[in-house]
Amino acid sequence: MHTWDETTDLLAYSVFGYVVERVKSDKDPHWGAKPADELARSLDGAITREGIGGHQALALFRDELLPACRPMEHPLNLAYVATAPSHAAVLFDLVVSASSIFGGLWECGAGAIAAENQTLHWLAELAGFPDEAAGCFVSGGSAANLSALVAARHVARKQIDEPPARWCFATTRETHASVHAAARTMDVDVVSVEPDERGRMTGDALAAAIDEHRRRNPHDRLFAVVANAGTTNVGAIDELDAIADLCDAHDLWMHIDGAYGGATLCAPSMKEALRGFERADSFGIDPHKWMFAPYDCAALVYRDPIAAAQAHAQHGDYLDAVDRSESNPSDLAFHLSRRARGLPLWFSLATHGTDAYAAAVEHTLDAARGFADHLRDRDGFALLLDPQMSVVLFEVDGWDRARYDAWTTSRAHDGVGLVVPTTWRSRTCYRVCLVNPLTTVDMLVGLADDMAAFGAG
């Protein structure tokens, strides 16, 4: 029988140290996953009746498993929406995992929940929400969007006597896939709002969609609008103020999906672009995207947490002893058991200060704008949209989809960087999404130079 104590001397270097060093190293990472059969062979014999011991298990993870995972924190991981956790947040995640804190109920994890609540209050203040606003940390934007929409429908149900033919909420096709998945999970319909040429939901388009849907489906009930503060594909910011006006006029819950872009609430340069955010009923932000927290960490904040608790609180004979006089995170989303996943963000904020967060987000925005300026003036490339946040869309002249795929595969395999093609208004293009303050304009220009050389080859 192997004891776990023998692994403690290797833990910091073998796991955390390796993650840090592969970012700082001159040796570029390999960006491709290994085939399943190869990994299965690597794992053969790892789980046995006797155990292989902590040293061997850690070595197996370090040498075989971790290198087969994409380095999401690398400055040139520009695909999808990556991550860039601070060292403070990563280290404290080890503390959270080792502390065995149940973060669902105040009576079990009051200290941890108090720190999470302080962090949520900071986010609510950034958003311009009232002092009574509150929320919880969930696993990601999918959980935040679903939980907020469940609360929204619960509120709407209490306002009517007869159930409608169908429940529905409004959003655009640019909204994250998790919002459309939430509609399927809840068995509700989506009223599709046509985005404008920049990918935004406008007030005029929303008004037209509401009127048209009600004309065609008079017995349906619209209960919410999901707006975007930074769509995933292009970083679009919907017309939040105009959307809030319509939600007020039609008595609709306004939820903002800020999973990617909500981090810009702490950037002074984005204040005007986000005008109207403060009028939402709920919002979600994923700090594991652009607020330098490790996976998995998403903040869900409600203007009226009492309404959310009425929708989500679980009851049963075995829960009768739960103290409901204090804020219980388990009452504010569709979960019960949860880890205190907001603590690494709290620790990083306490360590570095909120000014450092603002500076880091502004630096990333500046890098995106600088790269866009470079592409706008460079022959052989076409900037498709001025960046609204830190997503830059561009075409390489003369490239077809096969050429885009070939460069992506080659450079990912060689560890140069990870950029994957997307589609914007039926045009194949590249999309880079910056969330790492270590990413520089020079790095991005180097990728463009490499594309140009690849195209000429």
C-alpha cells in the first residue's frame, strides 16, 4: 500500500512548476492531442489493485498526460477563448482543493463563501448593480446562462394565471451556443433577432422581432432577452441600453451573457460601450476566461437574489436543517454540491489589487487594437471588422479553406501558435481572441509574417 505523503515533495515542481515552465520556456509547446490508442497504451497498468505509488503516478501525469493537453494559458493560444490564470490564482486553487470546503451552504463554508461574496460584490459594483445584488460562482457560462433563464421564467410564471402555449426568450444567432442549448434543456423556444453588420443585437431589430413573434404566436409568452457583452465569434456588444428600454416596456427579464467580454467592466476605456449593462436583471462573467482565474470559475450575479432563490432553492426532509437566513450559493443556481471555485479569483484580486486587473485588461485591448491597425495597413491581409473587444477577424488574400486549415494544422503541430479559422458572413477567415496580457502586438505580427511566408511557399 503506497502512502500519499511521498508525493508532497514533488507536487509543486511536477505539476504547478511544469505548467509555469512550459509557458516561460524557450521550447514551444506541442499543440496537438495524442491519439486515443497511444494515450491508452501510456495509461496501461496505471490503475491496479496494489497501486503504482505517488511518484510514478505523478511522473505519468507529467510526462505523458499533461503534454497531451493543450496549453490553454500560452500567450499564443488565440483560438476560441483561452485562459490566463495568474500564478496567485493557480497556487490558491491548490489550497482550495486541499481544504475540503463545501461551498454550497453558509453553515458549512461561511469563511469561503464570505470571500466569494466579496468578489461578487466587486463585480456587481463594476456593473452598476445595487447593493442588494448577489450571486454565486458556477462552473461556466453554460451553467450561468441556464440558471439565469430558469430564474427568469420562474418570475414570469408567477405573473400569469394560465400557462402560455409556449415559453420563449429572444436573442441573436451570434449568442453563445450554451444559450440555445439552455432553450432545449428548458423546452422553450428562441425568438431569433437578426444581428446587424457588426454582429450586434440592436433595439430596432429586437422590437421588430418581438412584434413579429407576437403577431404570429399570440398565445406564446416571451419572458426574457439574452443580450451579449462580447459575443464569442466576433466580440460584439449588443445595444444594451436600447434593449433595456424594451425589456422595461414589455416587462421582460434582461440577462447579459458576458462570459468572455464581461471582464471589460474593469476597463475604463469600455465604459461607454457597455452603457446599459447596469440595467440588466442578471449577468454572467467567466473569470477563467479574461479575469485570470483557473478553470472552472464563472460568476452569476442577480439584481434580485431573492427571486433567484425562489426559483432554485432545493428542499427535502434531509435539507430541513439548512439555515436559510444566510446567503447559500446552492440556492442561486441549479446546483447543490459545489466547491468554493471563486476563492482563487478572490486570492488573486487580494494579492494583486483591482488596478492590476484593469491594467491587464486594458493592455489586452490595446494589443488587439494594435494588431487590427497593423492588418488594416498591411498588403495581403484584410481586416473584416474593427474590434469591439479583443477579437480580431481577418482574411489572408487568396486563401481558401484548405489553406487556412493547412497553416493551422502545421503551426499547431510545430508549437508556433494556435489560430483556427471561423466563418463571418459566409466568408472563411481567421479569428484571434486575446485574453492573455502576455500576448504582444509583436507576437501577433510574427504570426502574420509566418502566414505571409506560408502563403508564398
